Amino acid sequence: MGHSFFWPAANEVGKLTPETTIKNHKQYLIRGGGKTGSAKFLWEIDKLRIDGQKQLDTKEIDLLVMVYRNPDNSRVEDFSRWFDYALSKNPKTTFMITQSWSTHLHAVDNKRIEELRKGAYWMNENLITKLRKKYPKNKILFCPHMLATYELITRFKKGELSGIKHILNMDAVARKVSRKNGDQLLNDPLGHPGELVAKLGGLLMLKTIYDYDLSKSKPIRARNLPGVDLNKIAETLSKEIEPFNR
């Protein structure tokens, strides 16, 4: 359940699992644009809450995944309303909180990217740890899939993604072609993800959920990058995430 910086990666999880030995994976996606994809508004907007509750009411949901947006709408109490409802239907529910990247990344320098990467530590301390303390009997995973975006931007600036031409094509007309060709990382100035960002983010989510060895699955490639094994990048990034989930 989440906003448009979350949907593409979450959707990729469903596409990626057939390439693994994971069996019987099934998922449902509840979408709320912008702030309506936050825990607070997913609950307060009737249609979104009802859509989410409809799935939880089946009592067959093993994992509830939500995304952090900002301190105004992604507080412990905001997530708790969903956690409590899910647990009333399945007391063994596992949860995962994801963290997406900052906006307007096409305009930031390397120093700022490194500062943003450290936001995962703030999130772990100020949200994840508190949720785990409140729900000690249930596993709560943390997946800062934002690391995929920051890593790809860093590699692009180092010249390591030769098939990618732009973080964002600044020519608004030509940008449509770049998006179609998959040769830019982000699709618009706000920072919605392109194909490569979504695939790598999806791999991080899959890895966090299943603790799956991605080296055992078919190498995931992206258009324009036939020589880049996204599985290997995801495995490297997962080492940054593992300490949050020990």
C-alpha cells in the first residue's frame, strides 16, 4: 500500500518472483497518489481504507507492506491503525516499511546523495525501532528501497551505466522518447522512477521479504544495460539493509 514512488518497485516484485524458486507468491496493490499513499490517508480516505480492509478481511494476508512518506502522515500511530486491523484478522502477520527517495534528484550533487542515503539510519531509529517495541511479537522488516535510486545515480555519474543517457532528460519534449527508450533513470522533475530504478527497487524488496539469494536466480537486466547484472547490485545494497533487520 503506497504512493507512486512505491508502486513501480512493488509491482516489480510480482514480475520478478517467477524468475526465482519462490513458490505461490501472490500480491495485491493498493494505490494512493502523493500524500494519499501515506499510512494516514490510506486509512482516512474511505475508498482506500475499504480496498485495503477487503484484502485483510480474507485472513490470508501474510505480509502487509507500506511506505513512509513524511513525519506528518507516516507516524507510529498512523501505521498502528493498519497494523492493529491486520492483526485482528491474522495475528501472525509480518509487516514491512519501505522508504522512498527524495524529490528533484536530477538537481543534486554527489554530497547531497550521500547525505540522503544516511536517512535510512534516521528512519530505523525514529520509526522502525518504535514500531518493533510496540509490536514485539510480530516481525517488522525495513526496506529503504531508496538506496536503489541513489546507487544508480551515483553509478551514472561515475560513468558506469553506459546505456543510460540521463538522470532526467531536461528537454521536456525529448523526455518522452527517453522514457520510451528507457535511457533515463527518472521520468519527470519530481522524480518518478524509470524502468531501471523500479527493477532494482523491486529486487531489494524481494530480497528483504524472502531473504532470497539473488545469485541463484536468472540475472535481471534492463534495456540498454545488457552487461549490468542487477542481481549483483541488489545483493551489494542488501548488505546495507541487513543490519536493520537482524
